Amino acid sequence: MAPYQYIERPSPFSAKGAATRPVHAVTPSDLDAGKLDAAALAWAKAAGFKAEAGAVLLLPAAGGEVGSALFGLGSDPAEAPFITGKLSKLLPAGDWHVETSALTAAHLALGYGLGTYGFSRYKSEKPKDVRLSIPETADTADVERQLAGVFLARDLINIPTNEMGPVELEAAFRALGEHYGATVTSIVGEDLLARNFPLVHTVGRASVSAPRLLEMRWGEKGHPRVTLVGKGVCFDTGGLDIKGAANMALMKKDMGGAANVMGLALMIMDAGLKVDLQVLVPAVENSISGNAFRPGDIYRSRKGLTVQIDNTDAEGRLVLADALAYADENPPDLMVDMSTLTGAARVALGTELAPYFTDDEALAGKLMDAARTEADPMWRLPLWMGYDKDIRSRAADITNSPSGGMAGAITAALFLKRFVTATRSWVHFDIYGWVAAERPQAPIGGEAFAIRALYRTICDMAAK
């Protein structure tokens, strides 16, 4: 069965047996050492080709047509493992293969595939059809499922809220589950109150699209239990503490946590990992109307803790709180939550590193190992209990928005920690969900953060 695609795309890879033209991937030292034939070296010298990372030089065949290409890897290919993502944009249409390369087969194929992504759902112009032959030593099925997981996350984030509100996110969630034979359920609207998910209801009740809690179950009982929780705020106005126009412009990406855990779930299910998987997505829109929740309101959470609302724009931690408490009632072996939660995380680490928080030292070590091997960067931030006092409230058990504005990513993580008390291995990711400047493997737009490293970590967990 082919990996699930939310938006159908042709494979970026050549069919087996297809006639392909060669791409010679070279470093500056390769040119200096004369590792190409004399005619190619002479052409490269005449054209001023220096093998800088991402540079392409087309070489003519005897009849004058394009016969091959040179591709620069730069002086240290390890610094840009996915540099082959540039090839689909720089090569002429047709089938190609990389003949020599200092890159691993997996990084070569995955980098190329990631770089072929384009979000053309609303465009009439179609991209050119450039295909690359996967090296024989690469695991083709694994490369394709990782691409499918990343592309799903990108697609869901890139689609605007008029076509990706809570109703549409549920439809995408159900379609993913149905593709892999998972069980999918949802609790919608006033039923959230009846089933004791008050904070999910509170945040989403002002929208014309009813709030909901989505749940997917897949796998067999008895296998290691893995729970993924993703923040699904399909649009965030900020509520009554309304955002300015500049800060609201990208708020279609505020369901990036949900998109990322769905992409990760796709990889897990497509690989048939021996895990008992649960995926939870509180899907809401933080809107403004006469029944919107207000600054100063106090609500009781599913866990019983009361929360004072000191800022309606700190809504993501509220919907996650009920979902995390629900998951924690039957503690899994591993719980992962992902969310576009705080601007403070971006101030701390910028837009390219995925910050994460965990008290599990062994898990932290495994995640960092996977981040290095998969070239999927992340960085651990501390669950510093000295700041726990900052989330206390005089009128309630805790506040959703501490005053002072200091250590905002940490205090948000500590807020969530209050709702995970039984699960021994929990990790919280505060991701950006967006590429702000084009990279070889990704255009500007929605992005998957850390899910390839998480997938590898869960593969190892399942194998043991």
C-alpha cells in the first residue's frame, strides 16, 4: 500500500529501468584532484564552476543537447546533508541519477525528495517534472514514507483556514486513519462539556466551527504504548486579547502541532511499527464573539486544576491541558506533544531549531542521537522548576499567562507539566511550524519539525 497523501502528487523518483542522465556531485577538492574527465574539467574551468554548495553546471552531449550535469557539494558536504533538494529546481525536466557523491544514499534521496515539494493547490502553473533515480543502497520505502509524513504536515499547515478549520482538520484526520485501518472518534461542541473537556470547549466555543477533540487508535494492545498530542488551533485571532495584523497573518499555522503529529503518525503506521498508538488533536478556532472567553475568567480543567485566564492569546496550552490530562489517565510508555506554543521559543532558538522539554534523561539522549543521524535538528530547554512559582495565581490554582514576560517557553512547558503526572516519559516540543527563509530541502511555508528524528526514536523503541 502506497503511503497516504492528502494532496496527490506523482513520485519525484524515476521508475525502475528508466534511462537517466548523470549528475556528478563534486567538491572543490574533487575538481582540484581532477576526478572528472578532461572535457568536463575544461568546461567547468571555462564556466567558472567552483563546486560551491548547490551550484549546477549543465554539460553538453556530442549532439549539443544537455548530456549531464555537475553539482557542487561545497567543501564540507556534512554541513548541508540535504543540498540535493536544489536539484529539482535547477535541472531540466527528465530523469537523472547521481553518479558520485560524498552524501549518504538516504540523505541524497531524502534531500532530493524534500526539495521537490511545492504547494501549488491554488496555482494554475504546474512545476516541471524532474525525477531522480534512488540509489540502490537507500531504503526506498522508508524514504517515501518520510516524504509522505513531511508533505502531509506541510500541506495541512499551508492550506488556509477557510479550507482547514476544525471540520476540515477532522476530515483530514479521519482520512489518514481510514487509510491505515485505524479507529477514529471525535467529541464535538457541547459534548465536550458533558465528557469533561472544559478547556477545549472554552477556547473554541466562540467560533462558528464547533470545537472538537479528535482521537485515533492504531496497533495492537501489548505493544509499547505511544501517545501523540498535537495542538490544533486552526486559526488564532488572540481572542479578546486580539493580535495585531502582522502577528495574525500567519495564524493558519497555529495547528502546526496537529499537522506534525499527523505526519509522524503516518510514518509510524506506514512502517507497521509494533506500537499501540494513540493520537489526540484538540481542534478549535480561537475566535471573537459574544460568548468568547475573557481575561480574568477562571475555568476548571479536566484534571480538576482551576486556571485563571490572564491572556486569551495563551490558548494553546489550555486545549493541550485537557488532552494531556486525558492521555495521562492511562499512562503510555511515551507521550509526545507538539505545538506552535510560544514566541519565546523562537526568541531563544530562532526558526530552524525545534526546542523540546523533558525530564527523561534517557529519552533526551535518544532524541539527540536521532537528531544527529537524521539531520533533523532540535535542542533541549530546561523544565526549570524555579519558575514554577510564576504560573501560580492568587485566585486560582494556576494562570495561563504569567506576568513579566520572562522565560515564556519554560513557563508554558511547566504549565503543561502540571497535567502530566503519571506518565514517566513525556516530551514537549514548542515548534515554529514554518520555514521563514527558503532552504534546499524546503520552500517558504509550512514545515515538519523533529518528526523524522521522533520516527527513528520510536522505530528503535518498537524494535526492542
